[in-house]
Amino acid sequence: MDNKKTIPIIPILIIYTLAAMVLSIGKQVFLPSEPAPLPIYRISWPLFGAFIESINLFPTLLFSAIAAGFAFFIVKDQNTSRFSPQFLAEMVKPLIIIIAATALYGIFLLLFQPMLFDARYQMQAQGQLFKDARKKAADEIQREDWQEAAIHLAICERIWKQSDGPEGTQYLRDKLAVALDKERSKIIDMEHPQPEKGYIETPEGTIPILSGQRGPVTIREALNLAERNLKQNNAFDAHWYASLAKKLAKPGSPEEQEATNLAAKAWNTISELKPLPKEQQAYRIYKEKLDGYNAILSGDYIRAYYIFNGLTKEVPSDPDVKKYLETALAGTKKIAFFQHEVSAAVGENLSYGIFAIPIRDTQGGNLGLGILKIDSLTMFSDVSFGTKVQYQVINDDEQIVGSVQSAYAKLSPFSEQVDGKIKNKTLVLLKAIDKNNKNRYWEPQWSGPSGNKTTYLVLDISYEDFLLACHTQTNSRNLSILELFKAQERLAFFGYIPQTFQLELLNRIMDPFLCLVLGLFILTISWRLRPQKKPGLIAFPMFIILPLVAYLLLEGIRISGTIINTALLLNFSFPMTIIICVINELILLFLAVLFLAGQRS
């Protein structure tokens, strides 16, 4: 055998790959199965589609390159013995190429292809969301509902900025701008950040702490702070801490009596702050501050927020107004959220979602099933926003015993203690409010005999698992290997069939091994059927025929493998199925190597 000659697998593989990329891009551009969802995706949409198709075709191209390489490797037999060292040495380079190409294919298949599928899905979801929001904005402008139109146009702008043309929103934006200039003035954003420390637990419930207050505090610390603020003429703060101490103290205790006395003294001081009636503006501001403070004490945080938010425009430097606005805002965010957060959110999008979540009592007993439907969901790692939300409670007799509908929802992680253990759940706020206009709000609509009027739901599923369930509703091909592992372990309790994820996981992991085994067999067959002289022009049609034959062969084996894997998963556990598949691949790999090594050189 002439050692100077090499089998040109790599050059042919490069040519095949480039040709496949060009053809795939051409197909995606001129003959797409689905057009680009929006004009802004006219480049990325076909390009990502071409990458996906090229990854799928890579094993076919590799097999074709192996077979075609022997058309340029003409050597007369020099040795008729099997297991010839000279032959084995000649096969080292092709073997390295096949192993390296298979490893590269595995990386693209397991890591990059799910990302490409997910990116294409996000383009589809964003395109559908843009079209729906644009249609709603057009209808609302026609009805002269300017506020709602502005919200939906803001959604469009987040997806496709300065969109123009027949598919854009330029005409709608111009029309809305003219209307808004005529009908309303500019709204100043006065929202302040949430307090640093959070909340204090009291026997009467959880209450927000004052801005700058360190917390949580003890009863004695609250009493001391009340006395100190009273001496410093901070009557409102003194009354707040005295009231807090009273809530923390046991009924009838000396601490409760002391807190009551301090609160009375502070309240008398507050009453003495009342200005003369002739000082109308100061008196009105005083009354509003007092109303807002009373609203906080009574737990009406939304009303308190609007009061202090309005006062910031009149007395922005007032320290009481700033402090209690932050306190009211912290309390408000526990029971509601601002509607503008929904339109401002731009993240991973789910165009439609439906979830089955068991309802259990504190002992873990089954109380029924909750069905959550969300028309559109924008997801982040720590919060999600939904539109057109419906939640139905179904008992064991499969009857709907209660339901609630809401125009908007905010979902976030939530933890509660059950039997001394922390249980992770998902909090769903169903009430949305306008940041500045107290007359604009969206409340949940309950129905059913339960008479529930709360503005929130607590779902018995962790927020992490909820996001995972959202991802599974797009397409299993979009999921990463890690997400498939988690889904088959965690989501069976929520109505998902674990074998669906296990089959996708198994097929994905085994496909590179299948590629390696078939590559070795094709290398062996190509060697046995290599031409003894130059084939001439007949070799060129083979360059086109070989990929077709390799593609049909590979797809036939993949379909057979999927059927076998499905049967195994239905009859054995997932770990046992993996063991069986690994043993099977090792046997085939051993036979492929033995078959190759036993060839005559």
C-alpha cells in the first residue's frame, strides 16, 4: 500500500457541508415552510433554519464524504492477510476524522440545536404577539380608547422599534400621539424603589417597615424608637413605632399598655400639628398625610400609595411623604402590581399556556385540580407577566367548583412554612393598577359557590418548575439536555408524561453514538468496494446519489431506533433503558471495529 496517499475525507466533507449550507439557505429564503414572522427577522429566521437543517444533515454528509473519498484512493492490493498492521496504520487517520466529526456533531446536536430551535420559537411568539397587539391597538384607536391603545403600542415598540410600512405601527403611533397631545398632559413618573429591608411579621399579619428602619425589631426596640421620635417631635414615626409595639406585644401585657400610652401621646402631638383653617393648602396637605397614614395603619396600602404619590408632586421634599410612600408602595406590591410592568416586560414569551396543578391541604391530601390558562406569558428568571388569565378549580368528581378570570397577572417565587419545612410555591397576583390614576384598575372576577374575593393565588408548584413547564409547552426539541432531565423527573406530578421527555433525551444522546457506529461500518464497506482503477466520469453522479442513499439509510435506522426506544421505555424504567441502550451501542461499536480490522489490505 502506498503510504503517500491519503483518503480525502476532510476536503470532501467541507465541500458537502458548504453546499448543504448554501442549499439550505436558498431553500429557507425562496421556498420556506414558514415565512419570517416579522420583517426584522428576515435574515435571522432563514439563517437559523439553515443551521438547524445543516446540523440534521451532518451525519449524512459525513457518510457520503467517507464513501466518496475512496473514489480518489486507488491502490492495488499488496497484502491479502487480515488484521494487517499496515492496513490498520492506514485506517488511523480516517478513524480519527470520524471520531472528531462525531464529537463535533454531538456538540452541535446537544448544545446548539436546542438553542436554535428556541430562538426560532421566540421569533414566532414575538411575531404573533406583535400582530395581536397591533390589531388591538388599531381597534382601540378606532374606539378612541387611548390609554389601552398606548399600552398595546408599547408592546409593539418593545418587539419592533420604529416599525414602519404596511406591517408596522407608524401610522397608529402618529394618530395616537396627536390624540394624547390633545387629551392629556405628560405623566411624571414618581415611583420610588421598594424599602431595603422588607417586612415585619406581627401576630396581626405582615406589615412593611419604614424606609431606613432596620428590621425586624423587638417590642422593646419599637418602644424605645417611639419614645426617641416623640422627643424629637417626629410624631408620625413615634405613633408608627408605638402601634408596631402594640401589635407585637401580648394582649394585656405591660408592654401593650406602654405602647398604648405612647401612641396616645404621639396622636395628641399629631393633632396639635393641625394648622389654622386659613392655611388652606397646608391644612389640606396635613389632612391628606393623615388620611394616607391611617390607610397604612388599616392595611389599605393601595389607597395610601395613591395619596402619598399625589403628595410627592406638591411637596416632593417632605420627608414624611417620601418615607410613607415607600412604605405604602411596599405594601401595595404584596397584593397588586402596576399594569405598565406588563407592557414594559420583554423576555422569553409563551404564546399560550395551560397548566394542571394539584390542590393539596396542609397534610398533603388531594383536594382537586387547578387548571391555569394564560393567553400570553412573558417569562423572566424571577418574575413573569401574563395576560387573559383563567384559573379553574376541579374537584375529584371532575366538576368545576370555582373559577377566576383576570386581564393581567404577575407570577413570582413564593415560600411558606409547612410543618416546619420551607415549601417553594408560585404566587400569582391577579389585581393590576395604574401607576398614577386610582380610577384605572383591573380586578379578578370570581365565580362559583366559594365566594372567594382574594386578589391572588398560591400555586402548589415551585416557580422554577413552573418555568420548566412553560418551556416544555413550546416543543421538546427546544429543551436542553439539562431541562429534559429535570422535566422527566419533576413534571410527572403536574400531568406530563415523563416518557415523552425520556424518549427525546434518549434519542438525542444516542444519535452521536449511532453516527459513530454507522461511520465505522460505512468506512469498512467503502474500503471493500473501493475501485481498483479511476472510475472516470461515472464518479460525479455518485457525489449526488451518495447523500440521498445515506440520508434514507440514516432516517430508516433512526425511525427503527425510536420505535425500539419507545418500547423499552414503556416496559422498563428509564435507568434500565439507558443501560440496555449503552450495552447495545458498545456491542455494535465492538462489531464495527472488529469488522473494520478484519479487512484485507
